[in-house]
Amino acid sequence: EAFAGRKSKRLTVSHAFHSPHMDGMLDDFRQVAEGITFAAPRIPVVSNLTGALVSDEMGSAEFFFAGTGARRVDLPTYAFQRQRFWPSAVAFAGGDPESIGLGDAAHPLLGATVALADSGGVLLAGRLSLETHPWLADHVIHGGVLLPGTAFVELALCAGDQVGCDVVEELTLEAPLVLPERGGVQLQLVVEAPAVGGGRAFAVYSRRQDVVGEELWTRHGSGVLASGARS
């Protein structure tokens, strides 16, 4: 918009003045500027080229940046054109999680599974938060958001699927799992190697993800997984 005193008028132009579309009419614009008589400005003007007050250097058609030592440079890219140069975590993993022994748990509460090398057990891990699992906010007890007991059953069933057990033979809840208002908790479900008779003991642990330092894991429940075919 052009401003004169307290009045304003929207200019009837088809494009922005500071766009490359200006290049096609610079010669015509110069002819018009050369036919105008200029006077020193009555209102002080600070040049964005020199940073000093303008005297009479604007009174010429030769005013853009000739003679100032300025040069043209490429403008920064827009936000949607930016390029990222952070190293990919996939590259450190050798291409995919499976290359370092991690498998997909294929469960909304558990993200990865790995077979433990020294015990024949299995570890399932995940992350819970109100941001990623907003439906958990419906289970409020005494002002705190708790992981419901049915979720522990679901975790046990998921673990059973990973080790070939289709029955949760035992499940004892030992401590509530409280979700923080902000941030999340790391979740681990450890399944031990098969015992005599085929049953596999398991336990569920968690700890706050945003706590600085080494926080101890809290054990929330334990039980036994089994196969429905055993006697």
C-alpha cells in the first residue's frame, strides 16, 4: 500500500515490487525516473544500503547499488525448501533395526523386541506418553493417569505371541504405572527362558524418560506365560 498523510490506497499491481518480475520493466522505469525533478527529502531517511542519512543521492535514476561495492547474493531458502544435513540414525543402525538384532513388536504399546544372547530370554521395549497414547488419559484415579490393568494383560499377551505362548497363566500387579503430564516413560517387558515344563516367567518395568541421571526401574507386575496345549 502507498501512504500519503493519513490516507492509504492499495496499489493496482499484478505482482510484488521486489520480485524478479521487476526486471522486465527496469528500462521503462528508468526513463520515467529520468524525467522527474527530485528534491532533498524533508523527512529524514536512513538508507538501508549505507546505514546513513540520505541527502541527495536518491535524486537520480542511477540509485539501486552501483558504486557502493555491494554485490548480489542468493537469498536464504524458504522453510519448505530447507535441506537437512543431520546424520540419519538408520545409517548407524546398518540400514534397518533388524541389522542390530531388533525386531518390530507390532503392538501399539511396544515398539521393539530383541532376543537376549546370554539367557534365552526376550526383551520387549516401548515408550508410553499422553502425547502418543492420548486414550490413556481416560483412566484417571485420584488425580493421576494410570496404565489400566487390562493394558498389563495386553502386554503379557503380546509377549506371549513373541515367544510362542498363548496363555497368561499368572499375572500379579505389584505397583501402579503412573504416566506424567508431560514427557513419557520407558517400558520394558522381560520374558525369561523356558523353565522345566515350558512355562516362561515375565516381568514389566518402567522408568521416567525425562529424569536426569540414572533412575531405577520400577517393577509393576510379573507372571508366567504358557502354552494352552500343555497339561
